Amino acid sequence: MALDHLTLTTYRDRHPAWRLLASPHAPLVASFLYRVFVAPNVRLTSEADLAEMLEDELFALREQLGVEVYPKTATEYLNDWCALDKGWLRKFYKPGTDEAQFDLTPATEKAIAWLVSLTERPFVGTESRLLTLFALLEQISTGSQADPARRLEELRRKRDEIDAEIGRVLSGDVPLMDDTAIKDRFLQFQQLARELLSDFRQVEHNFRQLDRSVREKIALWDGSKGALLDEVMGERDAIGDSDQGRSFRAFWDFLMSSRRQEELSTRLDQILDLPAVAALKPEPRTRRVHHDWLEAGEHTQRMVAQLSQQLRRFLDDRAFQENRRILELLRSIETKALALRDMPPTGEVMLLDEMGADIALPQERPLFALHAKPRLAELILESGEDDDIDTTRLFDQHVVDKTRLREALRQALRQQSQINLRALLETQPLQQGLAELVTWLELAHAGSRGLDGLRATVDDDVQEIIEWAVQDAPGSTVRRRVRMPRVIFTR
């Protein structure tokens, strides 16, 4: 694409990323959306939670810069950012819910990524990029080589290099990377991991555009089902068979392998424990970046599922309309037949050819099979009586009231901005033991994914001990304790 004057003028007037950078509220929009969506890799956020977080942000800014800086309410700003002339947020409703959901647009994430690149980096690595470029060129050259002799020659060369390295290691010569090389490659890995998460939004946006065009065609279509399905499935196959579709499918198949996931987890734990990498103070989410990839990929897969669901709904509507038309034709035939019953026409009215020959082969008849009737024996209870059975155990079940725990958490967060689980349990002791503790962890897991209207983080580096008391026997109390990572709930 040529960056001529006309193209750049069009981008300046229409592209959401350019409009965001040129907006007078760009510091507010970029900083808030980066903190809420990009940094924690959150894909969806409800309107109530997002408005509450933005209201807190606006309150802090008004205390520093004055009330007149941002005069609108949080809801007005969110609706303004979703307008067509801006397009920085996507507002939609999940099926079966009436609460609005928000997500970033790919253009906004591109603008934020460019702003992140403006910050000064303490270390700029070039060796790892050069090695990556050489590795890519080598893969292209090897993968496009059709001559078997040349391919075998390249494979033997790699085998000789590996054998030579094995020999050096066996002799005690184990070359190790210095701290600079380790930092160089780890920073390159972090950058590629962040870019990969940004690419998922673009892929999801492309599938969403396909879904929107399909819905528009279904709403305005007046032709046959076959013609519409042929056109829609042609577009679906075009995206799936495109370079982007094949690359995403190969990535998804690679990441869905349990062996690959375990390998990624093991390697990340090993690398993050290196002193050179720990000195860079990487983001805590780097340890579970492959889980973020999986979560982002699931959103893309859901777009394909929505497309299939829309097609299914269209087929059901078309089938209902066709069945209704068939009933109208049958009723018309019955009406005409009743009109001709008293005055039948003379001669032949209609001739119908048989649809097929009536052929009955004796060998195709099934043989008679005698069905055995089950006989129920009369059983007599030899020992025990019905009165001796204790049926109260069927009703003595422990049910943890999740609503009560959620209300206690909200009550604690009204008094302070964040609280950890151990401090919360000191004021709200466990009443149902381990089952109630597992329910707290379930709420924390939902909060870490931005669900259930909660916010929570798990700090694996800090271990805490939580104790509670249970009654082992009547009049006997036993103390239980568990060691677990620190769980922090935030407002």
C-alpha cells in the first residue's frame, strides 16, 4: 500500500486509531482501556463494571486536574466511545441477557500498542531478531525445496552439527548463554506474545464482519434456501481457506495439544526462574500467557459457532414457511374436491403415473424371533425393617450459599478498595469448612476472568495459611489448616 497524501487523508478522517490519537481525550481513553482490557487480557466487560471503574478514574482525575476537565458521566463517555464516528469500543448484548457488554476494537488496540512502543525500553535486543530472521529464511528455503537430494544434504548437515554438539557436551564443554543473550531472547518472546494477543482481536473482528454480512443477507434474502446457503458457505470456506484462516487453524491445533501445553508451562517456569529474566521483572501474566492465548482463541471459535447458529435459525424459519405453504395447498385441494363432490366431471380428470414398481422379495422378510418376557421374582426382605432405615442422611447435605459469600465480599469492598482472602475470613469465618473455602476459590477464579461482577487476582509467589475449626465429634473441635496462594479481591 502506498502512503500517498490522499490515502493518509482518508485514514485521518475515517480510521478509529488515528481519530483516537488525535482526540483531546486520548490520554484518558488510552490509559483507561489499556489498564482494563489490554494489560489483564480481558475480552469482555459488563457495562456496570466498566462504568464503575471509569467513574473511579474520572473522580481521581478531577481531584488532580479540576472538575471542568472531564464534565460528562462515565456512561456518557462509554456511549460516546462506541459511536460510529469514533469506534473505539464495541457495545453488544450476549444472547439471553439484557446487560450490555464492552470490548476493544482492533483499531484501538493498534493505537494503544503504538503508544506502548513509544516508551523507553531499558534494553533493545537485536541479536534474537537477527537469529529469528535467519531461522525463518532457513525454514522457507527448506520447506520450498523440491529436490530430494538437496533436502537430504541439508538434513545431513543439521545431523552433523547436532552430533558435533553432542560430542562437545559429552566431553564436558557445555556452552551457556550469557545474561545479555537471555534478556535479548526473553524480551523478543514477550513482544511476540503481546502481538499475538492483539492479532486475535483482528481475526475475531474479521469473523464478526462475516457474521454481520450473513445476517444482513438473511434479513433481505427473498430467493431459495439453496442459493443463500451456497453463497454463505462459499464466503465461510473462503475465510477458512484463506492464509489467515489456515494459519489460525494450524495455531489452534498446535496449542490444543495437551503435550504442547505442558511443555510450554514447564519451559516458562524454568525460564522465569533464571536470575537474568527475574531482573527484568516480567509481568505476572507471562507465566500463563498460553492460557491467555487459549482464552482469546475461544472467542474466535465462538464467532464461528454464532455463524452456524444463525444459519440453523434461518433453515428452521424457511422450513416453517414451506410447511405452512404445503398446508395451504392441501387445504385448497380439499376445498376444490368438496366443491366437485356433488357434480363430478365427466371423463378422466387426472392421470398419475406410479412412482415406482411394487416389488416384494420373500427372502427380505425378517424371520420370526421369540421375545423373552422378563419374570420378576417376588423377593422377601429377610433382615431389617423399614423403620430401621435412617432417611435423615438423605437430607443432611451441605449446600454453600454463594450469594451470601458474594454479599459479604461486596460489603467488605465498600469499606476498602481491596482485601485478601485471609483477612476476609478473619471477619467472615468459614462456617462450612473446606466446601466453603472451595466456593471462595470459585468466586476468585470467576473474578480473575472478569465474570460474575467480581475482580480478583491470585499471587502465586506469596503463600498464606488459612485455618478453621470443625466439630469432629459432639463436644470435640478440631483445627484444620491449608496452605494456598494469596487471593486478592479488588473493587
